[in-house]
Amino acid sequence: MYIRKILIAIAILGVIALGIFSYYVYNSIFSSNTAFDSKQETLYIPTGANFQTVMDSLSPLLKDTESFRLVAEKKGYVGKVRPGRYILKKGMNNNELVNELRIGNKPVKVIFNNQERLEDLAGRISDQIEADSTELLNSFKEFSFLKENEFTERNALGMYIPNQYELYWNTSADEFRERMKKEYDRFWTEERLQKAEEIGLTPYEVTTLASIVQKETAKVEERSRVAGVYMNRYKNGWKLDADPTVIYAIKEKTGNFDTVIKRVLYKDLELDSPYNTYKYRQLPPGPIFMPDISSIEAVLNYEDHDFYYFVADVENFGYHKFAKTLAQHNRNKQEYIRWINKQGINR
């Protein structure tokens, strides 16, 4: 009888212990283990990270790090850390957290435009994916890639079509470059290539001219008319005489691309640079800016007219006055010079 009581007691204690253990296991796996108040938090796991790296970043977001570690070990995550961007939602339990880190790498929306140089683009992209600006710039300028795809360092900026792209955060510099080459090839459809051929320009030249057009006017609806002016000059063998190219030449010579130049002086027109279209008849060796798709389309579908000149319209800010003759243009130009002098803009 006594032994029976002992056995019953042991059995009861075993059931209690099993219940406690089961409760602990259940809580470890299925109870909420997030410590943040926001609806979600983003966790970035870098390439080459190990489990400890994950724990170091994850710890401030967890109520109980040890229970998470236990579940991660049981589910085999410890040795299978994957880099990427992960979204952790408030109230997730350890099981959900580990599952998210195993298969939940979320893409990022990469956006870029308005860049003047590959250096600027590299900096812009490095803010959005894991690759740093040095890695990106080295990839952009890699000689073998440029040669294979018939680009140069001066016109390679034109390969990067401004838009919004979906990429994984841990995309490498070379992977980003290759994706952009595919997007470039996709952009230059047979129709666009045919239009470029019809107007006598290569895709590289279209992009270069589009960069000048966009620097001349921020008004999308005016770009095809501005493009028409430059195409009239180009087809007739004139120099383009584009102020934005002179400004770019000045920046390139000084190495200071942060300089703001609002006024081109007569002495600037003598600057010896392949970008100075007051000095050289041909198009610059590459874009002076990253043109929007609207600017590229404006060149491909430029307005057919008889205008050869244009100057800022001081009565309709942001737009321009167009002229067919030099005499008419000079009258418009004098009006603009009077206005700019009145504003005290000397540079």
C-alpha cells in the first residue's frame, strides 16, 4: 500500500512536471516574443552574417532571447542564416520569427533620378541596398563590362534608366549593374531603336541630347519643342550652343560638382572641354545629367518646327521664348539679360 502511494505520488509529480515543461515549450514556441510597440520593425542581415550577428541585432526587439535561441536551434536556423531585409510584426512568436528569418527576405523599392555622375548614382543606390558606394562605383566603371557592352565611363550613366525597381536589399554591386543593363535593353525596344535611327542618332546620343534638354527645361510639356531646336541645329551642322554643357564643363574642370552656377559668362564659352558645345560642334561624349524617360521620349519624338533659338521667358517663369531668327532671339535675350541683372545674379 505504501509503495503504491509512492508510485502514485511520483506519477502525479511526473504529470505536473510534464505539464510545466509542456507549458514552457508551448510558450517558447507559440507565445508572443516581440518587445517593440510599433506595428512592425525591419531587420537587416548582412551578407556573411552568422547566428550571433543575428542575435546581436535581434536582441533589442525580443522579450526573451533565450527562448528564441532554443527554437532557432531546434528548427535548424542557427547554421542557415540568410542575408536580406526582414519585416518583423508586433506579436510574432518564436516559431513565426524563425520562419520569417528563414524564408521571408523582402525586396526593397530602389528609386533613382537626377544624378549628374556615376559617383552620384553610386551614393544614391548605396543608401538603398547593401552594396556600398565604392563597390558600386567600381562595378559601374569596370573596364571589361564597359568594353563588352560598348560603353565608356563618360556615357555609361545613360545605361541607368531612372525609375522604381524592386530588388533584394542584399543585391551585390555587380548584380545591380546587370539588372540595370537588362532594364536598359528592355527600354530600348525595336520601336525606340527605329525612331533613333530615323532621326540620325544612336541610343547613346539620344540620351546625351535628352540630358541637355532636361537641364534646359523642367517643364515636361516643353521638352519636345526644346529638343526640336537642338535637332534643327544638329541637322544643319550648327554647334548646339547649350549653356548646361558649359556649366558641366566648368564643374568637371574644377572637380566641384556641388557648385551652383546660374549664369554663364562669355569667358566660359572659351573653356576647352569636349562638353563645351559653344566650342565644339559634336555632341558631348556623354550625358551631363541623368535624363528622365520623358526627356528621352522628347528627343525621339521632337517637335518639328522652324525655331533655332530660345531663351528663358521672364514673364512666364519656367518656360521659354522661341525664335526663328537671330534678330528676334536677340530681342528676347536682351529682355532676359535685363531681368537677370535686376535680380543681381552674377554667377
